Amino acid sequence: MKIVKESTNSFFLMYQQSLMPIQTVRRMLCAALLLVACVSVSQAQNLQAGIDFTTVFPRGEFRQNIDNNGYGVGGQFLIGLGKSPVYAGFDGGFAIYGSQSRDEILSPSIPELRLRVRTTNNIAWTHFLLRLQPRSSKVRPYAEGLVGAKYLFTNTSIRDDFSDEDIASDTNFSDTTSSYGAGGGVQIHLADTGRRSQIVFDTKVRYLRGGNADYLKKGSIIRTPNGVFFDVLSSRTDMVTLHFGVTFRF
């Protein structure tokens, strides 16, 4: 546990450092999209695209520091490799594992105008993945391996109390670390949507090991008359994720 005091210069430096993880994630996504574009021409009948609701269960040291689960969404895109039972692709997801909000006046001279200040603790991830799955049958179990990165960040935004729209926002703290693991799931046929396309119910569970990272949780931003302090936590970022959603097969 570390206490970090925020100042204008240190905040600007922290913001610059947070750009590097975003650029890394973008490069990974661009590489995955390039792979999709190159292969999809000849393998258009072997595509899978899905979206799901995701629950994140911190494990190990991460659970000791984060005493609640995270909730969010995820998605994946996979391509069948030839006629083999192997699929390759990428996935991504986002979950909120802590949040708090308060009302503040716009300024002492305008006390009747109030804004909502909301802080969220978030974790995002992206992986390359390989999946082993049969190509036919109404019920298709699968196993998969994943390697990629996690991005943990805390964001504070000012919202209009009437429309609940963001007026301004900024990233208070962020860090990136490695992520890898394995999982398994099952797809159950729901309906045919065309000659070669189907919609299926897709559920899976994954265990994702994560490298060491610095991050905040609910209550880690401490406001005092002398400024703002960050109660920074540090640990591995292992977690189990549970997914329920739908997948389209083409």
C-alpha cells in the first residue's frame, strides 16, 4: 500500500504514462483485425462473433485488496483454421469493480448549481486466443488458451445532474500488466438465421493469471484540505471470469 499525493506536475506525468498502455492495446487490436482481414476472405463460413455479460471474481492477492466483484461486458471474434477443430482470434472486455459518487456545487458563488461527481474503478483486457471446438453438433463444448494484457484505471467524471451526461472526465490513475490463462465453455444452438449462419447461447468460465500492477479501489482517493491523496494498492491481478451471452456463427 502506497500513499501518493496528487499535484499538477505529477498528475500530468501520470496522464502521459497512461497513454502508453492505451497505445499498446490499440496495436494489439489492430494486429488482430489485420489477421481477421487476411483470413476471412477464404474462411468466411467459419467465423464466430459474440458478446456477453461478464462477472469478474478477483483471486489471491487481488481478492485481498478488492473485496467485491466486477461487472461488465465482453466480446470475441474467431476464425476457423481450415477444416480443423481449431479457432484463432481475439477477445476484449471491460468491467467496473468499484464506484462512488457525490454532489458538489459548481462554485461557492453559485451554490444553487450542483453537479454529480462520479469515480469508477475499472479493469479492461484484451487477449489473443486459441480455441479447440468441434465444428458440428447442436451442443459444442470447447477449451481455450489466452495471452494478452490487462489495463486497470480509475476515472473521475463530472455529470449533468439533469441529463446524467458527462461534462468532463479524466483518468486519475492507471497501470497495465500481462494477462494469460485458460478456460472452457459450451455453445448451445438456438436458431438458424440463414443458410450458413446460426445464433447460439454461449457460456464460459476462465482463469486469468495477471502480473503485478498498481491500482486504486473504492475509497482510495482521499480528499483533504491539503490536496488529494491516492491510497495505491499493488499486487498480482489474478481473476476468474464468468460469461453468459450469444454468439453468431457464419
